[in-house]
Amino acid sequence: MVRINLLPHREQRRQARQRQFISFAVGLAVLAFGIIGLVHVVIAARIENQISRNALLTSEIVKLDAQIKEIDRLRDATQALIARKQVVETLQSNRTEAVHLLDQLVRQLPDGVYLKSVKQTGNKVTLTGYAQSNARVSTLMRNVESSPWLTGPELVEIKSVALDRQKVNEFTLNVQLKRSTPSATGVPSNEPGKTPASGKGV
């Protein structure tokens, strides 16, 4: 019977398998490092791209903020100009208001009524004066109602006082100015046909 020694052949196969395993492990390690490096490069590129986009957005936001501030400034300037225009238009449309007011006070005051102060706030006029009787104040209120430039008489207060050793009635009366556009006859266009009542001057 012939005996064959197989130990060297098995050892060679074992060494060959070890070399293959080492080569495979090295290859896997290289591949893993390559994949990690590729992922790192891709992520770094994306981060850099996002950073650049963020910088672009920041610069655009700064530009938009500047534009918004400029728009706000222009809007404020426009509103200021509109307000000035409205003031000028109001002054132009009501430049004869004081003349009409004094004219109507002269025309509508009945005998026995005297004014000591006239105060205007907007279209509200406060009259303070003296009357010989309550009936005179009532006549003044009726005259105001018939005026083409005055309306809405409202008696605030009336009381008896001594003036130059005489008993008179001190009154406070609120009236409203009509701020409509006068017609060619000098009467407000929304009050046609009315004629001012005659009366005593201030």
C-alpha cells in the first residue's frame, strides 16, 4: 500500500485562502474608504452650494429691505404731500368762510342781542353773548336755521346776570357752518331759495 503525504498541499491551500481573504478585506477597506471619501465630497459640495445660496438669499434680503425702506419713505412723502394738498384745497375752498360767518352774524342777530365772543373749531362756531330776554335768543336760533351759511343751532347755556346794573340773559350757543360750494348767487348750492333774515349788527 502506497502512502501519500498531503500535508504540504493542504498548507498551500490554507495559505492561498488566507491570501484571498486578506486581498478581499483590503479591497473592501479600499472600497469603503472610497465610498466614504465620495460621500464626503458630495456632502461638502452640497454644503458649499447651500452656503452660497444662503449668501445670495441674504444679499437679496438686504436689497429688499432697502427697497422696502425706500418704498416706506416714498409712501410717507406721498401721504405728506396729499395732506398738504388737502390743507391747501380746504383753505382755498373755505377762504371766504370767515367773511360769510361775520356777514351772517350781522344779518341774523335780532335786536336786543349782543355778542361778546365768537369761537370757531372746524365747522363748529360757539357764540357767547347777552340778550334782553329768552325770546331774543329763540329768535336768533330761528334766524340761524334760515341762514344759507349757518345751521344746527344748539343752546348750551342761558342764565340771568347783572350787566351795567341791568338784568340780562347771558347765553352760549353752538351753530354749524355749512361748507358746501356756494352757487353763483353766493348761497350754498345745497340750500337754494333761502334768503337771509335781516337783523342787527354785532
